[in-house]
Amino acid sequence: MTTVLPDAGLDLTMSPSPLAMVWSEPGRPHQMIASPGVHLAPGDALVQIEFATICGSDVHTVRGDRSAPTPLVLGHEQVGRVVALGDGAVRSDGSPLELGDRVVWSLAVSCGACDRCVRGLPQKCRSLAKYGHERITRGWELTGGFATHVHVRAGTAIVTISDAVPAPVAAAASCATATAVAALDAASASIDLDGALVLITGGGMVGLSAAALAVEAGAEVIVSDPDAARRSFARGIGAIPADPRTEMGNPEHLDTVLAARARRGLLEVTVAIEASGATAAVDTVISRIGVGGAVVLVGSVSPGPAVALDAESVVRRLVTLKGVHNYTPAQLARAVAFLERSWRTVPLGDLVGTSYPLDQLDRAIDDAATGGHVRVGVVPSLGVASALGHQPY
């Protein structure tokens, strides 16, 4: 049943009810809960999830490494299709959103009017809300991607994506790919990527996406990661692999790799992107950046040990040091454009090592926490949940 309320939005009663996996605290399994009614305010949309992926921050939250308001629905990397619309819902380019659109959307819900939004920082809006990070409230229960549907609110950048793009590739656009675009934007504000020597520490989804983008931009790219499979993937997309754990003299030792580049005329690293969050890797990018170079820190999104900073060295080398957290609507749109043109030649979908049905989310997160896969997928198939039943709000 659908009820239109004058000037107040759209009330939906759905059968079967949308389902969401609700997380409460570390050590406690998710609970599948139904949300039979959804209220769409003007500008809102209801999206049926096709596929979601587990980001590292989801794992950190479940393990208790970072605080989060509970209960909440985790998940912020997903792709889906619009199944209901509030009045005036639009895409990020301002065109009307349509039923049936296949979409990804920004991590952040922003007001568009505060000082930070006006400064071009909507991801740091004064009244920010974030999918997969917010405590569920009456009227906004479907807040994260680990669900059959997400209630996408006005103030969210919604971008259509081609049906041709495989779901495991498309899902990462709303976090990893867009963040990689933002990281390279931060670097290219002071350094031309074409012809640059770029060092990326961390071969996760963000790091490898940044590597692919930088290679496309004409850079020579080194990806440093201890995992052999991730180094192999980096090699396959045109980057040079380096192993931070190997001994001096090994062909994949970073010093050996840099020496080989120097013999070819690339004398120093001019862009360094830290995408792992490891303290040692932060030290590596700051210490290895060349004179006039740009360092972008993107992986340090959970509390960790403090990093010693040699301020004199940073000053004397004219180093630009930037932090990147999330992205703008324009960067999400460019991330989607990159995936649409490159998914056949840059097989980012191969980084999703395995997938689980929605009702096995706890198993999926445990698998993701092992680090054996760059990403683990979640498919909103009910599986055994339909037989087990679920609880309504």
C-alpha cells in the first residue's frame, strides 16, 4: 500500500517487508529485523540492494576498534535499484531520479548550506549523517547496506551506473573508488600525475583503485604490500610491486625498486599515498617522499599509535602533507565514470574473493577480518532466514 501525504512525503507499506541486519555491540551477533513501513520525505528514495561489500571500517567497528552509536545497520559500499521515490528526488547532476535507475550513492548525507558544505566539504557537513554509521531511529531504520533496502535521504549524492558494470565492481564505488579519486585529487593539486613516480602503501581496494587511476593518468606506480596476491594484482594493472617485509637485495625490496626507477631517470617519489593505516607505512611514505613531493594519508581511519614526525625534514624537503577522508559528490561521479570505462581491463571485481547471503553476515565479517580477501561480498538473498523468521520493529 502507498499513501501520499500532502506536502509531507510518501508512506509505503511493503510486503514482504524490507529486512536489515542490526548490530548492537562487539561479540554479539547481528539480528535480522523487518521494517514494514517506510516514510519517504521529499527528495528521498528507496533502493533495493543488489550487492554490498564489507569495508575494513565495518570490520573495525564489529571488533570494537572504533566506537559507533548503536543499534545500527552497517554497510556503506553497495549498488542497487530505485524502487520508490519521494517527490523531487534527483541525481547528483540535478536530473530527476527515476524508478528502475541502477545507482550508487555517497557515504554522506549533507545539508548543502552550512559553512563546510559551502567550502566544498560536504563530507564534513555540520549536520552530517553517514550510511552504515548512524544509530537507527524511528523513520530512518534502513540506514546501511547490509539490508535488502536502503532509505536514501535527500542531501545524498546519487549517481546512476551502467547495468554493464558487474555488481562487485559497482558496489565499491561509494567508498573505495571514490576515496581513491579524492586521494589522487589531493596529490594532483600540487603534482602533475602524468610522468610522476607514485608510491602507494597498502594494496587494499582503495590502494589498488588509486594505483589503477594513477596508471591511467600516466604515472609510474609502485604498490607496496606484504600480500603476494595483492602485489600480483598490482603488477597486472601496470604497477610495480614492492614487498615491505622482504630483505634488502630482494628485487621487490622498496629500495631496490626505487633504485631501478632512478636508473631510468625517475630520481625520487613525488607522490605518496598511504592506504593501509599501518604506522610503519605512514613513516615510509613521509620518509621516502622526494623534494617538493605530496604525501596523502587516507588509510588511518581507526585509532592507532602516534607517528613520529621529523618536522625539520618535512620543512626542508618542501613536503605537502594532506589527509583525505571520504569524498565529494563530483568525485563519486568520476569514480563511477572510471569504473564504467575500465572494468573490463581493470578487474577490480576479482578482489571480491567470496560472497555470503545476508543472513550469514556474521560469517562474512569474520571471513573479511582474516584479510584473506580484499573484499567480501554480501548478497541480500534471504537464504535460510525466510525459514527462520525475523523480528519486526
